[in-house]
Amino acid sequence: MSFDSIAGALRHRLFKRMMVLLLPLSLAACVGARQQALEAARPAGPSAAALAMYGEMPDEKFPLPETDIAEVDPRFLRQEVAYPTSERPGTIVVDTNKRYLYLVRENGRAIRYGIGVGKQGMSWRGRATVARKAAWPRWTPTPAMIARDPAKNGPWAGGMAAGLENPLGARALYLYQGDRDTLYRIHGTSEPWTIGKAVSSGCIRMFNQDIIDLHSRVPTGTTVVVLNRTPLLKPEPGENFDEFVSEGVEPAEPFEG
């Protein structure tokens, strides 16, 4: 065997040994890179700012615990967004179909809040005014609600005191057209998991931390525009939604923000 043949055989044997030694390292690097890619693609949890925004509020009349937002779609968390509209700054715009409430600001911007929309919320559209504001309001079920579910609502015919279990939550805005109560409410909720969804009863519900924020920003007299692009719901037997149906001026249509 020639010298070149021997040298070639040695080089081949050395190459095979090096591959045996390096293969585990190469595989580990591939697995590590794949793991990093998976972690980067995995949705991040709520930001520190969001967690703080929905944190506990111990100084409230009824100390408010933090709201668990771990499973909440981030688009329903309070945030400032682009929102060009013909409505004046300070106006509240409720988009019942998209489950958003906007507080219009200057320069084509708005604060956007996620909402849950109850049956009454899907049974009205038009313009109204915030005629009254309440912190930790009482709740009284309507006669139709009591007739529909007497076991659940009957005990509260005289009204439920304010508190963490009250369906109106920490704050409520009462909407009127002139001196007429529309019976339409924007309020907090004791069921935060319903935000972003259609719910069985109520008007427009918000996270308690969000309705506290909105309540602090708007005075009585604030204009509220309710957008509802679906056919208004018809009342069930025993219900009367005449109060919820407005024949007023249709709201100005905002651009999508």
C-alpha cells in the first residue's frame, strides 16, 4: 500500500470519529434553535403595564381585587388607538357589534375599552346623554326579569345593595334622551370573563377597573353614540323593549381604528 493510500485511510477514519463526536452537539444546537423559535412564536402573557392597570384597588369603598386577565384577548384591554371620527372629543361611542367602547380624544385618537353586550344592549341604537353617574350603585331587576327567572331575581325585587357581587359593578352611567330614561346603562360587572362576548342580560358591561377609569374621565352631559349594525332584537313574551328603541338621529359613522 502506498503512502498516499495510508494517509487517505487515516484521514477518513479521523473524519468519521470527529463526526461521531460532533453529531450530539449539532443535534443539541438544532433542538435549542427549534425551542427558541417555539418560545418566540408562543403568545406572550399580559404585559406588566396591563397587569398594573387591572390590579387591585384597595382604596375603593369595597376593596376591589385584581382582575385575572391571563385569558383575555389583548384587544379587549384598555388602550389608546387611532380612531378618526366626526364625533367631538369627549364623546363616548359604543360599537355593540365589535364589543368596543371608545372615548373620543383629540387628533384622531381614542381610548378603547372592551365590553360585554347584554340583550338590552343589542336592542337599542342612537344618541343619548349621560344624565347621571353613580359609584357602587344599587341594582333592581325589572319586572320582566323577575317574571323570567323568579328564583334568581325575585329576592332582589326591592333592590340589591352595592358590593362586589352587584351586577352593576363599581360604577354606572345612566343614559337619557332629554328627560326620558332610556334604561340603557354602561356599568361594571361581577363577571369579567364575559367581556368581549354577547351575554344574556344587561346593557353594556366593562371590567370594573375600566368603568372606574371611564367614570373618572366623563362628566354628566357627555354625549353617547350607540352603533348597532344588526337588526334590533324583538322582545320575548312578557318583555317590553319600547324604552330601548330609539327613533332619534342615527349616529355619525366612525372610521375603523
